[in-house]
Amino acid sequence: MVLLTLPIYAWALKPEVQAAKDEGMRLYNIGHSTAALPYLQQAAEAGDVDAMYYMGEAERRQHMLGLTREAMEWYLKAAAEGEVYSMLRLFQGGACIAGDRCPEGYEDWHHAALAVAQPRAEAGEPDAMLALYHIYAHLDASRLTGIYNMLGIPTRAGKWLKRAAEAGHPEAQTLWGQQIMGGRGWYFTNGRRLAEAEVWFRQAAEQEYVPGMVALTSVLEKEGEYSELWSWGERASLLGSRIARVVHGECLIVPERAEYCHTEANPIQGWAILYAVVEETSDNTAKHILEQQRSKLTLEEQEEAEALAEREWIGREPPLSNFPPRFGY
């Protein structure tokens, strides 16, 4: 059932099927998993391994019941093409033990995942290194151990995560920085811990990795670097971060809201931004801000802002996203 290679996700799809996949991923990335399913299914049925995996993810998230039968079938299809994270989901869900759906030639799905990722990681592929981190982190968690042992020395999972970060993988760099921020490793002062995490977040941010930018802003806020924080937050907003876009819009309406709102007031632009977020995602925070700040604009200004939203913000590329990790909860 398993091809011992990491899959190639850039499957050559017909334009209309690629458009459906793109729409499915847009919906999935803003948390609308159920709505994403019919779009992703078109690409999955056309043989796109990436879409097969996300069909499993969307089915799993839709029901919040762990490994449903529908999710398992899609994960099995993706796993047959060497998709490592599908194998991990099958292992998590007990597909081999409870469902008697085991990989041919392996005791369980995590062994199959290791067989795919390990050779590539040892050959220096950052994506495979990150995959090994997730494989070993899951195994360590199942054995009640962590990323570090009691002496602060990284376990197998931690070593592969750091190797991926050092190899320049922006998601790994962000995860490694978050581990440091969360208390991993030994640092004499909180300032040193913060500075070390900033190094990794900044490397990810400089590669235009949006979650790295958002993580960097949290460090810059603690350091009181509000001007730079605003620059990175605005950049993340323009690159599609939903959370950064909401902050962007609110700060333009009420810059006195917080010190990190390092900008001049522009209520019409801010209203346009938040209105567009609501129209595209139904974001409750953005809805609340619009209601709360309604008195800041006249009815005519609100209409002007909504027209601006239609012209410049709704349907803007890249699309709004929560930037969920490929292998998350």
C-alpha cells in the first residue's frame, strides 16, 4: 500500500479542477471545512494526493470524532501514495488496531511513515526532517515524554525539529521558536529566552512565512518595539493573515486602541478592511469591532468604506487564511 517516497503535491490538474482545489483550500484555511469538501473532492478524485489528505482532514474536523470512516478512506488513499501525515492520522486513529487497515509490510502506520521520511531526512530534506519531528513527537507523547528530557536535552523529536529549523524550514523555525517561548531549553533570564525565540521567528518572517511574522509580533510587543511590530503585522495582513487583518482594520479606526497601533487614523480604510473580513469569513471579532465603532463613521462614510472594500479588499490575493499547520490538531 505504501510507496517509499515523499509524494509530489504539485499534481498536474485540469484548470477547472485546480480552481476547485484552490477554492476548497481557501475555505479549509478559514475554518470552513464542511464547505470545502465538494471542492477538494474534485481534485482528490482526479488523483491529487494533497487534496486526498485534506479531504481526510476536512472530514475529521467536520465531525470532531477522531478517525471517521470517511476520513480514514481518504487517508488510506493518500497513504498509498506515500503521504506521511495521512499515515500519522491513521496511526493516531488506530486504523490498524481497531479497523484492521494496516500497511503492507509494516507493523503499524508509524513504521510506514518512518520508512518514507527517515531516508529523505537523513539525506538533508527539510520537509522530511519536519515530518520526522511530528512522527517522533507523536510517539514521545504516547509514551508520556516530551520534546526535551529532564536535563533539557532534545529528544529525537526535538533534534529533528531543530535540524529542520537550521536547514531553513520556516514552519520548523516558527515551531522551534514557540518551543523556546513555551519554556523549552535552559536560559538564565527571560530576556535571553525571548531573544533566542526572536532569532528563529525573524528567520521565518524574512522568508514571508506568515505564522512566523505573527509570532515575531508577539515578541516585539513584549520588547516594546511597536514600530517594527506594526510593520510586520501590516505585512502579515497584506499576505492574508486573518488575525493580522482584523488588527490592521481596528487600528486604522481607533489607533489609540493600543500602543502597537503605530499608525494614523483612517476610519474609512479600517472599516473597509473589517467589512471585507466579515464578508469573506463571517469573523465574529470583526463583526463586534464594526458594531462597537459604528459611531466613528457617518452613514455616508460607511457606504464609501463598503464600496472601497468591494473594489480593493474582498477577493484580494492572497486570500485570507488562518494558516493552519499541515499537521495540527
